[in-house]
Amino acid sequence: MPNPFFEQPILNSPYQCPQRHWERDSDGQPTQKIIEERREDAKEKKSTMDNYWIPGVNQLKTYGRWAFAEFTDVYEIESDFAAKVAARFDEMIGKAVHS
């Protein structure tokens, strides 16, 4: 019997945000069913980073100031990154000026 998971393990383009994934059972094995949305763990990544990882690293004050940004369009990464850096820099300068 053919196994679709092993015949086509990669479902998404490397140039776009993932939109579907192989369903896995409780043992982590593929069920041969494709789910037409992002994995739940991928959806929770930003929240986890914003609420736990970044505050924890920044609280240590030994690794500099960290921030998290998720980029989903490979063709826009450079301009999106520049905009995020500029916004954080402006925010940092604004806090320094007003304190």
C-alpha cells in the first residue's frame, strides 16, 4: 500500500508561510490526513516568545535586549526587518528622551 506521507513529505513552498501540514497521531506518526491550516504549535510560537522567552532573556540582562519578529514572506524579509529595527530603535530613543 502506498504511503502518501513518504511520497510527498513536503506540502508547503519554502517561499510562503506554511498553510497545511500532515496530521500526526498521539505517537507522532502520520495519519495520512492533510490538515489545511498551520500547525497549532506554530500558531502559539509568537505568543510563547513574546510572553515567556523574550521577557526571561531580557530579565537576565546578560545577553543584551532581545525582541521577536516572525517573517512570513521571503520576498519582503529585508524591508520588513528594516522596518522592525527602525520601529524598535525609535521606541528606544523615545523612552530615553522622555525619562
